[in-house]
Amino acid sequence: MNIKDQGVVPAVKDEVSVAPPSTGNGPRRQLPEAFALVVVLGALVIFFTVTSPVFFTTNNMLNMLTSIAVIGIMAVPGTILLVAGQVDLSVASAAAMCGMVTATLAESLGLGMGIFVGLAVGLLVGIINGFFVTVIGVNSLIVTLAGLATFFGIGQLIGDGQTVLVQGFRDLGTSRPFLNIPMPVIIFVLALIAGFIVLKYTVFGRQVYAIGANPVAARLVGIPSRRVIFIAFALSGLAASLAGLILVSQLGAASPNNARGYELLVVTAIVLGGASLSGGRGTIIGTFLGLMIIQVLSTGLTLLNVQSFWQSVATGILLLIAVSSDRLRERLSPLG
Amino acid sequence: MGNSSRDKNVLNVRGIKKSFGGVEVLHGVDLNATAGRVVALLGENGAGKSTLVKIISGDYEPDSGEITIGDQTFTKLSPISAADLGIRMIYQEINDAGTLTVAENIFLGRLISKNGFVQWKKMRQEAKRILEELEVDINPNALMSSLRVGERQVIEIARALSHSANLLVLDEPTAALSGDEVDRLFEFIDRLREKGTAMIYITHRLDELRRVADDVVVLRDGNLVLTGDAKEIDRSQLVEAMVGSKLDAVGRPPIRERDLDLEPVIRMNCLSSSAAFKNVNLNVFPGEVVALYGKVGSGISEVAEAAFGLQRPSSGELEIQGNSPAKSPRGAIAKGVGLLPADRKREAAFLGLSSGKNLVAPYWSGVLGGNFWVNSKKERSSFERWREALRIRVSPSGAEQSISFLSGGNQQKVLLARWLNAGSQVLILLEPTRGVDVGARQEIYAVIRELADEGVAILISTSDYEEVVQVADRAVVMSGGLMTRELAYDEVSVLALTDASGG
């Protein structure tokens, strides 16, 4: 049979071993996944509440949400991409680079123009990523890895490696427009809701799941895979620039080192939340729970005065656990 | 190389029985292989050929029976002991190291070395000698990947023979070969025969028998039903032995009155597609079921795919519903054509998604009406509708369950319903009942007949002759990329099909 998949190349397509279908026990696995995450999150919250008096306070909750907001905004299109079998490792560098663009232009052209161009650059990043993956046909892992290095370099070039201060740009990152909830959190929640609706209730979302589940079959039922993945990358780039701007606003300055290493947390959160590296599975709710687990762990350890270096170790171990449980899930599942 | 003197009995297998999970698949089978003779092993899929051969090569152990090699007798073999005894298997799929040279491949796994250092020069010389003895004109320094399929196969055989081989077992060796390469392989086998190599040749292709085999053994349903001289035995005797009484048992569907004024929905005129098929003339009218029949590699799948926009024809005319064909699946679907691929798991089913979603998938293409929002209610009601119509056996919450929980037959029904739900007026089905149980098979055939009654044009591409007999109004047989015969309604029969397809 000569049907070749002329669609896009999935990020990480491992050989899934064939297991015979089980005796039709139904969706017994679907509920436990989110459930397991809630249990883990609950356990962590309880643990830290008990060990630190400051943990379970409104202030701390809002702080945690604020901390995870930047990563979370990038994790929404990141989830869409992973479900489609792709990955965007360039988000963090793109965020930093866009921040540098905005900060540098703000000096000469004004803040409004700076913001506009910064966002436009983010969109352009997404378009470039999308182009290389869907048109040239390079594996997204490699394309965005190249992007990671390139955008970081460009960010350094823009400001000569220096941090650039920005005046009058505090609202986006620090204002609390309503109910004392910080603006980044509001944006994060809006992004979550938008992502949730898209994946669950739109045809675009269905297309994404189909492409991730079986790219060949998706093409054969007429799904425009290249277009869908291109759009997803564009959204990811845009989200990265938005995240980068929020960071600049929070810090009052842009640096090429902003968001350094965030892509790792984005992917960890998404995979922890139940998405499969080979595509076709994953939910926004899962990603949110994954994000919360990461943040609770990080904040909790900080409140317990654990050295921040341990947090990197914890993140690394979390990623390993997340990916391992993904692999185990695939091998034990009845999916062929 | 085999040193056996002529007519010496190399392999003698008696009374082999084998069961899997309580089901006996070989009921006491005998087989002989003699030095300098080729014995052809024939049988349908499921007859027991590969089981028998795996017992000979040591992959399986028989439940009872004896295997005698030369003057030693065994009740079972292991892959290592079989290899030690000189039994060499050549499988259908070529397993060689493309990036290494011919010489390295011949000595794969047993490179000539001294003190851990490979003796390249000696190895190349040995390879050259081996190839010369077999009168094979291939450069031992050439890269395997630069060789053509037929040549790679010859090297694989050379490798098998290069170290004390007694018996060569060839599994469908011509399956992937073109005309010239087949002739060269046969010449090569002639030389091996002269050298006194004993060979077992597994094949479907009755045409080849007379040319290449000395003896014939036919298996059917795990029994030995016929042995004889390949040169003398009659073709229809062979078919009857392979198929048995089923020849007459399989019923034809009722004859259909076709409206002769209608234009063909699929029209192919002298259609060719570089490597895959040549000069195909085919018309499919609305309201009829046409079957393309042939063995794997005969070109039937490629011809069917061309109608869906998956194969770009290199010459000839192709019209779908009076217009030029779509250049992509999207285009074809927009024109009301549906394709059900042969490989359900790899190309048709979204195993991670629910049955309901699998059913409505074409609506996500955007070419069947622009939807933005998902309509879950419609998804569920569509699934209900087709679950009833096609009798898809699924639990009440079936629409939401992953399709992987369904049996093969039920999965296929869902996938077929996918195109019914999309309102396809032209259906292209590739191996529609592969991996489907008998009951579901009949139900699917009934659905296909009904669809044709309602005016849908259906083109089936299949290598299952029973399927053709049971469901097709007429058939087109292909072999080696060419049309060999067109069979009208009353000409369709198992014998006619196997005759025309070369086996």
C-alpha cells in the first residue's frame, strides 16, 4: 500500500507495542488519570499546609498562581501542540526575545508600538516554526530546538547582552484589576478557558486529537493537518510573546535570560497532566493540574527553606516520572 | 555448499501435529525434501504452511511427529539446532544490512577474523569465490542498498548457502520481484538444483510451479491433501486441492439490472502509474459492485487508490463523476468519494478516540460543510443510527468508548459507516473484511449490496477470492500490474479468478 503520510512529522513517535484489545471493560482508565493528579496535588497541598503555616493562605495561593501564570500561558498552546504530536521547545527563548524587542523599541518608538511589535515578533516566531515543520517537513523537536538557541542569541544581540529597563509598563504584570487578582492570573485563566473550549468543543480541537492519534488516517479523512499544525505553532509563538511581555512588566526590565528554562516546565506540566509524547492524548485540565503540582512543589519547598537547587532536581525528577508513567500507560493500555 | 549426492533424502517429516490454544492446526502432515529437487509447498492462508515451516526451522515445537535430517531423527528442533543442521530460511521480507557491502552481508554475524581483527581481504576473496561458484555477477564490494530487490535476495540466499547448508526454505520469494528478476531467480534456483541443494519453495503462484518445482505438496486446513509431480499435475487439480469443496459452496449474489443510460462514476482508460500498474481500463457505474482481484503486489490497491487521488497516474485518462480526479483525499471527499484503507490500525482507525468520534471524522475535514463548533448531540445520534443499521455490537455507552475496545469486525463496521454517514456516492474499499470474523463479514457484504441497490458505486480491491464471489457484480483481475481478465457477472468463479491471477 502506497499511502505515504505527506503530512507533518510528529515530534516523538515511538513504536507503540501492539497489545490485543481487552475484553471491553469500557472507559475504566479515563477517570482515574485526572483523579490521580488531583490526589497527588491534594496530598502535596495537605503536606505543605501542615508543615508551613503560610502555605494555605489567600496571599500564597495568589502568589503561586501568579508564578505559574507565565508558564501556564505558554502551556495552553503547548498542550494543543503535544496533543497533535508536536512540541515547541522555543517558547522560553522566544518569550525573552520578544521582551527584549518590546523593551528596546519602547525607548525609541513608545511603549504601545513596542508592545505591538513584540507580539508581532512572537507571531512571526510561530509562523517560522510552523513553516519548517509543515512545509519543509523537519521534526518539530529539532526545529524548535534550533529556535531555542537562535532566539536566545537574537535576544542577546538586541540589547548587547544587557538588561533593558522599561518605564511605565507595570500594569500588565502587576495590576490587580479586580477581586485583588493579579492581571497575569486573569490572563492565564482566560487562556485556560479558551484552550479548554477549543480542545473540547471545536472542530479544530477534534482535528488536533485526530492528527495526534493517527496522522495517516487524519489525512485520509480529509483533515488539513498541515494547516492545523501551522496554526497551533502560530498560537504558541503568540503566547510566548505575551508571556514574555508579562515577565517584562513584572520585572520592570527585559533580559535575554528571562524565562530561561521555562520550556522544560511547560513540557513537564503537559506530560504530567496526562498528555502523551506520541500525541492524541492530553487535556487542558490535566495540564492545569500538572502546572499546579509543579508550582505547589516549588513553593512548598521554598517555604520550607529548602535550597532552590533542590527545586531543579525536583523538576527533573517530576519530568522523568511524568514521561515514565506515559510510557507505562501506553504499554499497559489496550490501544493497538 | 551442500555436498549431498543426488536424490539423497535431506529432510523427512512425518505425522506432524500442532495445536495452538487447544485448536489443532496441523493434523499429521508429512513432507520430504530431496537433494537437488525443489518441492513446492502450496496452500491457502491458514492452511498450515507457515506453521509447518516454522516447525522445520525450529521456531515451533510439534506436539507429535518426527523430523529426520540426514540420518538423525528428532521430535523437535530449536532455531539454533535447526541452523546447525543446515536448515536455512529465506523469508519474504529482506533483512539485510543496507549500509554494508555485499561481502559483509554474506558473512554477517560470522566475519572472518583473527584475534579480534577482521580480515577484510580474505573475506572479500571468499565472497568473490562464493558468488562465482553460484555464477552470480555481483560485485562483493558493492553496497547492499545499491542492489535491486532481486539481487539482494540472491545475496541473502548466497549467505544462507555459504556455510554448510543442507536445506533451503524459500518463503514466497517472488512476491516482491518484477518479471526479469523472477526469471533470474529461477535460473539461480536451477543452478542450486544442479549443485544438489534441497529446496522447499512456498508459493501461492500456480504459474511458477511448472517452471521451478519438481514436486508439489498441497496443504488444506492443516491436512496434506495432495502430493505429486509438479510437471504432470493439472492446474485445476491444484486449485481444487487448495480450495476444496468451497469451490461450489460460495454463493453468488442475485444478478442486478443495471440502468444502461448512466455514465460511469469511475472511468479509467489506459491508465498507468509508473511502477505500479499499466494500461488499466475500468468503468464503475452507479449502483454496482466491482471487484479488483489480485495477489499482493498485483497493482489492485494502487489502481483503487488512484480513484481517490492518492496515486498520481503517469499516463492515460481518469475521470471521477465525469471530472478530473481529486489530487488529494480532501478533494476526493469533497466530491463524495470515500476510501476505506486496508490497514485498519495504521491508516483508518483513530484508536485513541471513541467510536462515535471515529464515525464522524470526515466531518472534521471541513469539506463536508463548514462547522466550527462540535455538535455532540449529532455525533451521538449519528452513531446510534449506524449502530442500528449495521448491527454494530457495542455496549450502550459504546459511542463514547475507545474504538480499540471493539472487535475487528465491529471496528470495520464503524469505519464503513464513517463514509455512509458522510454520504459518499462512490466507495473505494481496500480489503474490506481483512481481520473480520465470519459473522461480521456476511453483515458487511449485505450492507455493501444494499448500498449498491441504493445507487452507490462501489469499487473493492481484494486478494480474497471468496469475497469477490460473494459480493461483486463483476470482477477485474490483475497480475503484475496488468489487467489479465475482465469477468462478467456469470463468469465470476473461484477457478476463473485464480486462473487469471496466476495462482
